[in-house]
Amino acid sequence: MHRLGNVLAACAIVSSGCATDRYASTGTAYLNPFAGSWDNVSFWDGDEVVGQSSIKIDLVHQRVYFYKGDQLVGVSVVSTGREGYDTPSGEFRITQKDVDRASNLYGDYVDPSGHVVMRNVNIKLDPDPQPPGTTFRGAPMPYFLRIQGGIGMHAGYLPGYPASHGCIRLPERRAVRFFQNAACRYSCSGTPVEIIKS
């Protein structure tokens, strides 16, 4: 009975610590699994709002802000480029939307049955040769919004710090909303994106 009391007390401490986790969300992989499904940072409230879309990405605070006109309608935690793969700052526009994109540079080598033989390879820089009988499977980048070159916003893993190869990763449910509401035109008149280091 005494042991059960200790377990319950430990659970209470863990639960109370999770309740104050400002990043808590089951949509991002780095977050505490005890935290439940709430997230008091990210939100979307733009379905009924009309106005030209624009996006602001804050590299220091690892946040992205979605506006319609002058109204902030969405916020999300993100994971941007790690050291050596820095996400560029500046002013850009969304030039492509691809709901089911996969990387053509980063991914895994898989055997004919789809099992991973070699993980997390860069097909241009990896010193190890491609294992015989394998094919390259690009890392998934769903709900991709291209910003510049190979850099874009997409759903992906968020470890809680900058960790990508330059892209801006979002929790999937936020990536879906941003994807649905961002405009894209190849004539450089797509949704404006400002990336800042505040």
C-alpha cells in the first residue's frame, strides 16, 4: 500500500509539472507524453476571417504567425534549421504548394520490401555507398509550402529546438491549416513570408 502511495504521488508531481508546460501538445513529438492534448501556444482561428494572407517566422523564439489582413489568425511552434543548415532570414513568398512532397536529398535507403537498411542519409554527401539492392526513399515533407530553393514549411518532427536542414517544421494539424490558407502563384505574388531573427 505504501508503494502504491509513492507511485500516485509521483504521478501527481509529473501531472502538475506537465500542466504548466507552455509547449504541451500531442501533435509535436518532442512534448511530454503526460501533457494531454492541449497546447497553449499554437492555435488557429482563421476559417471565418477574410483578408490577404501573410506569414511571419521568428527563428529565435521558434514560432510562426499566420495573418489575414492585419489580424493574427494562427500561431504555431516550429523547428527551423540547425547550425550549419540555417533557415535564411529575409522577405520571401510562397511559390509552390505540394501536399505530398518527399525530399530528393535526405531520406533512407530501403530494401525491396520497404525495410530501412540505412537511415538518415544525404545522397549527395554521405560517404557510405548505397547498399546493393536498395532504393532511396525521401524523407516525407507533407503540406509543403516552398519559400526559397529547397526551403519550405511542412509537417514534421519537432524536437523542441532548431533541428531541420533549413526547412520550417510544424505540427501536422497546424501545417494543414497553413497549407489550406496560403496562396501560391508562380508569378511571385503568393503569400508573403517574413523570416526574422528577433
